Amino acid sequence: VTVHTGLLRLETEGELQIVDLTEGVLAVVRQSGVTGGLVGVFVTGSTAAVTTMEFEPGGVDDLRAALERLLPPSDAYAPGGSAPDTGASRPVTPERGADTSAHAHLRASLIGPSESVPLVGGRLVLGTGQQLVLIDFDDRPRAREIHVQVVS
Amino acid sequence: VTVHTGLLRLETEGELQIVDLTEGVLAVVRQSGVTGGLVGVFVTGSTAAVTTMEFEPGGVDDLRAALERLLPPSDAYAPGGSAPDTGASRPVTPERGADTSAHAHLRASLIGPSESVPLVGGRLVLGTGQQLVLIDFDDRPRAREIHVQVVS
Amino acid sequence: VTVHTGLLRLETEGELQIVDLTEGVLAVVRQSGVTGGLVGVFVTGSTAAVTTMEFEPGGVDDLRAALERLLPPSDAYAPGGSAPDTGASRPVTPERGADTSAHAHLRASLIGPSESVPLVGGRLVLGTGQQLVLIDFDDRPRAREIHVQVVS
């Protein structure tokens, strides 16, 4: 087998909470026993995203403020807006006009749900001031699933 | 062989058309016979992008409006602007000053051309309200090629 | 072995310098001898990003201007701001209040550090007017490391 799969489960608070995924991803890598390959990290759902950043309080505040400014939680978008992100285990029931998370969908699509990080000599090639993070844009707490795929 | 390749061909209308790629990607995955791996999705060309979103009319309208607002199709950028995206099969002949798709290039670079989705137990780990989409930012119809690479 | 690793080292000037990585990535691919697979490209550090674009002067100017406009180098963000990106080989020593690169961190997180490009028949499936680029957002020159992982 050349593919190792890991699943990280998180309870998030939504509202632009940013969570450091690095240790969780490293745990999957260690468990795989693989020392060289490509590590795919992907969040399920349309109101969250994965990227890298320096995970420290000032940087977290900055990124939250910038995203609030670029894509504000207003109703300034198209009438109706997006349906709530119902996650993986529930059917989609769009309720046009009842949506409060349209901005969450936009932010998630802009940042994107995946990153792929090379694994070289047993370590991810992240900088010391660079962490893999989940950003949860939803307007309510969520149970999140992040899939980690180690391909070697 | 541990790599399976698929090519999706689409005729798009440009002008921020958003196309659901999920079924096409799944068809490549099924044809590969692979049940676990990493699936890379990549659009060729510099005026289109790949991301995920809840593909329903309100969300599509919202994303189009947000991108028009963030990166408007004005000539407010550097004089000359980008050359037209001539696609894969024609030579690049930049015509400074004649460009009408500078904003398309910017939007495409911001969203990015690729996503990598884990394949676990024969299914992509997308949410029920999360589809893989192509966004075509060009200002004219295009023949698009999206490459799907299943690595296992 | 089904994973081939390459490391590109660049001296960048920061301040939104954009560097064409395509030839460097292709050199790693050629050296690997692989003709089909997925090629992951990842920049180490939290003030740089990887994406694709048509790499010509007008497009480079446009992208620089758009990012300056969307995420300006002001102190308009949260007090304190992000710590300087100290790269991979030095310890992180956040100096709150002394930071001049907060906007660099935001831009890097928005674009993201990785792209994955299919390799088919010995060539990357980039368009003729589509290059893999590094964008260095830092406010000073940097020694950058870009990891290229060929998975086949």
C-alpha cells in the first residue's frame, strides 16, 4: 500500500476560528511510517478552508480582520444567497432567504479547501513560522473532518 | 501503474461561468478502478480556476458578484495589462493595449488552477454540499481542458 | 522509489517580486525520469506563495497592483500584527509592534503556498501562456526554498 489515510475530527466554533492543524497532520504522517512523499490535507464542507500561516495571535487577528473587510458578512450579495453548509452527513436543504452564511461560502471558495505539502526525510517542509491551519467561516459551531492523505 | 490520468473537455462561455466538475472527476476515478489515493484536478490556461463550493444558483450568483467587486473588469490596472490567454495549442502573442481580459488573469491567479482531493473507500471526501467547480473568467467562450490525475 | 524530490533555491528581493518557477520545476521532473504523475510545488515560509499566471510584464504589474490594492501595506490591521517570517532555519522570535510585513503574511495565506500539476506524457499540463510562479511578499530580500515533489 502506498497511500495512508488519516482523519482529523475537530469541534470548531465557526465565526472565523483558525485552528492549527500541524500537529494533527504530523501524527498521521508518523503513524504511516512514511518518510518521503506528498501529504494532501483537505477539509470537507463548503464553509471552511485550509491554508498555511504563522499561527500566532497577531497574525490570526490580522487574517480575520482582512477577510472580514474583503468579504463582509453583509447581505450585499445576490438575493437568496447560498444555502447553509450542511456537512457531509446530512442532506442539502437550501432555504433561500434564510441564509446567514453566504459570506462564509465565498471566503471558503476563495482560500480553497486543500493544500499539498511535500514530506522529505520524515518531516513536512513547512517553515518554523509556518503552520497548516483550518479556517472555519461558518456562523455557528461545527464538527469538522479534515482528511490527510500520505502518498508515497 | 499507480497513476491514472483523465482529461475533461468543456466548452465554456467565459464571463464568470461556473461549471460543476464533480461528476466528470468521479467518472475518471471510477474508470481508474482505484479506491484510495489522492486526486489532483488542474485546469490548463491562465484565465480559469478550480475550487470547491456549494453549486446552487444563489451561491453561484454570490461568488460571481464578489469576484466582480474584488477584481472589477476595469482598466484600472497597469497600462498594457495581460495578454489574452491563448490556451495550450497556440503561441503566445502579447498585444499590449489590446487586452480585455486583464481582470480574468488576476482572478484566476488568486483562486488558483488546482485542488487535490483525497479518495477514501472509493469516494471523494467532498461534503454533500460541496462540489468541485471550474470558474472561467475569460471574456469569451473557450474550449477548456481539465486534467484529473489519480495517484494511488 | 515512486517519489522524487527536488529543491529549488532562489534569492528573492521581496516586495512583490514574482519569479517564474516553470523551468526549475521541469528540471526536477526531467531529472526524475518520470513521465506520468502528480507534481507538487510548495514554498517554505509564511510570506510567499505559489500560483500560476501568464508570466509577462503587463500581467506581473497587474497582479502586483491588484494585491497592493486588496491587501495594502498599511497598519490598518490588528494592533501588534504578525511576527516577521524568519524562514526555515532560524527560530521564531515574534516582536510585537516591530513588524513591517503583516500584509505579506495576509497575501501569502490568501494565495496559498502550494499547487499540484499533473505530469502527462513527460510534460506538465500547463498552457503555453501559463507559468508556475513564486510571489515573494516579504518586505526584504530572502533566500527561498521551493520543494518539488514528483509522485508517480
